[in-house]
Amino acid sequence: MDTVGIRDESIRLGQLLKLHGVADNGTIAKELIFAGEVRVNGEVETRRGRTIVPGDTVEAAGVTFSVSRD
């Protein structure tokens, strides 16, 4: 499983998808999220602004990764 490091204590889901590279831009991130194709900690998440914190696990576009603090 991949790990994505963030500088702050949290990050918004849409930003995280772009940071990881699952989404090339905000429009693609929004489409993935609103289509129900993103899971946070095993549950479908449809809020682009969902706050993600270190320790959370995200699944999108066939990729699973965890979030850690840099």
C-alpha cells in the first residue's frame, strides 16, 4: 500500500487525490468523488471537502493508500 505524506494536520479529499496523482486535476477528483468511486476508511465518500487526517486510508481508481504526516 502506498503512503502519502502531508505537511499539515489534515487535507481535503479532493486535494489529496491530486497530491497522490489519482486525479490529474480538481475536475477529475470531483467526478471520481461524486460518482461514488472513492472510499475513505472503507466507506464511500461523496464529499470533496471531507477532511482527511494521518492514519486514514483512501481507495480510488483501483489504488489504495494511507495518509501520514511528513
